[in-house]
Amino acid sequence: MIKRHYAWVVCLCGLWLFVCNMGLCSNILSVYLPFIEAEGLSDSMGSAILSIRCLFSFAVTFLVEFYYRKLSLRRGIFLASLIGAASAVVYSAGSLASPGGSAFVYYAGAALGGIAYGLGAIYPVSLLLSNWFHTHRGFALGVSSAGSGVAAMAFSPLVSTLALRTSLRTTFLLQAAFMLISAVAIFLLLRDTPAEKGLLPYGEGGAIDPKAREKEGPASLPKTVLWMLALMMLLVGGAGQAFSGHLSVLTQSCGYGARAAATVVSLQGLVLVCSKFLSGGLADRFGSKRCTSLLMVLFILGCAAVQLMNGVSLFWCFAPVCFMGFGASVYNVGPPLWAGDLSDKAGYPRLLKWLQIFYNLGGILFSAVPGVIADHTGEYKSAYVLIACMMLLSLLMLRWSYWRGLKKA
């Protein structure tokens, strides 16, 4: 029997962290949003839930490096996961509050969810994989980050069905129980470094194909490149949060039913999972810049196809989501890969933190924009034109940053 390296157990723990702390704390909110708004919240108030989640994710990003330096990756992840479970408990109380007060309960749940997402997803998983994988890091990152897509694929129809057949409160409480059990299981399995298991990182030692080795980037970047990356991540974060948080209400505003909307989110999750598995391997083979540029182009094409959604044709309901879902993997796979290309090992955590700060800031600034547009126009299609333009600018900025940042390398 072939003995598998424990690095793949850590990789699967990373996948499950993305399921819980990103998928259930963030992405799945797009399925809950129509049910929450049905309790009397306006489009803008519903979008504000996403904005508050982004605000707290952004705030804790400034502390994330200090947080893990004090607690260690394993303990810090466990605490962040418990906060994520607590957010679902708070959400469950929203339906018990008066119509006027329920918004503030949901905002409190969003705040806790934002903290769990900011502390317990991309940053710690990227550092874990950097510790455990000497080669095939892109593939491992793709596998782990596929967890957010797994959450959308598996939980979107389940959440919609439970909310329709039971209640919103019951659905949130079941989610909280699942997240609590997951937090304990991950804590028991996870280890910060291979040394804790008496191992070397995966791929280290023995004969290694030189092409498979991880390449280190420059020790430092010019300030112009750092700020161009910051602006790029601002747009990427804004587009990512606005896109994923409004898929369900976009579908319903185009004339499709609630179940079709849940299917759209689930399909996007399925495509996203496949994309992350594929894109991580492609990045290892062909380079991060080429791979992520292709993903951005596909996402732009998907946003353009949204304009053909008509409430009748299921093809034009699902086709745009397939393109957007495949391209959307750039949001999770991209930043760790870009940080790895544009920094050395010592500078990797700092550059990753820099990118995450502006990604979350972009989510704060833009996540509520589709709801505001819908309040004034009665539809969400126009918002996806804006999202496409933001991604196009991000693509141009990324290409320039690679050209300028690696010029001296």
C-alpha cells in the first residue's frame, strides 16, 4: 500500500477551512439574502450585510500576522473557526427580532462572520501550504481553495430547501452545529509544520525536477509596483464580493425562481471547484501570470453574458455562471500565487497580507454597490457591466506589475 505524505491531510484541512470560514461565512450569504430580505429588509439593507462582513474582514487583516505569531497557526485557526460558528448562531436570532431590529442582529452576525473569514481562510491556509509543500504548491492551493466552491455546490440547494421547508432560524442553527464539529475535527488533524510529524515538506529531498521547484521572487518590490498591486486588489476584491454576493438576487431579478437561483449558486460552486483544481496545476506548469490572466478573461466574458439572461432560457441563465464561476477562482488562487512570484520566502507573508488588506477593502467599498444600483434601476444586470470593467482594469494592472516587478530579477 502506498503511504501518502501527511501534507495532503493538511491540504484537505485547508479545503475544509475554506468550506467553513469562507464558503459558509461569506459566499453562502448570497443564498440566504433573498430569505433575509423577505423579512422586510430593503435591497440596500441586504447588501449592507455583505459590506459589514467585508468591513470586519478588512479590519482583522491588519492584525492577522500578529494574531498567528502569538497563537500559532493551529490554535489561531481553531479560534477563528469557533467565531464562524458563533456567527451562524447570531444570524439565527435575526428572525426572532422585530422587523426594525432584525437588521442589526444580521449585521452582528456578519461582523463575526467577517472576523472568521479574515482570520481563518486564505492567509493561514496559504502559510500552512507554504510550510508543508516544497513542490506542487499551486495544485495544493487549488485543492484547498476549492472548498469555497464545494460549499456553494453542496450547501446552496440544502440551505434553500431547509429555509423553505423549516425556517431560516433552524437552517442557521444547523449550520452552526456543522461548523462547530468541523472546527474540532480540523484542530485534531492539523499541524503547523512537517517537523511536528517528523517529516520534510512534500517534494523536499531526493531528486527533484528543476522545473518543478518553487521559484523565489525578488527580495523587494518598487513602491510603484506595491501600490499598483494595491489598486488592482481593490478592484479584484470589489468585483469578487459584488459578484458572488448577488448571484441569487441577480437570477431572481431576471425573472427566474428561487430554486433556479439556488441552482445557479450551486452550479457556480461546481464550476469553481473544477476551476481551482485545474488552475492550481496549470499555474505550476505554465506560470501564475498566464494562468490567472486567462481566468480573468473568462470572468469578463461571463459578466458580459449576464446581459442575455431573460427569465425564460435556462441556457442563458447557466452559461454566464459557468464562465464567471471558472474565472472566479482567481480570487482565491491568485493572491497567494502572485505573492509567491513577486516576493522571496521571507517577504511572502507581508506581501500576502498587503494583497489581502486591499482585497478586503475593495469588498467594503463595492459589495453594496449592486444593491444600490438595483434600488435605482430595479435590476442587477447593470452592476455586472461595472464588475466586468473592474476586472479588465485589474488584468491590465496585473500584467504591468509582473513586467515592472520582475524587471530587476
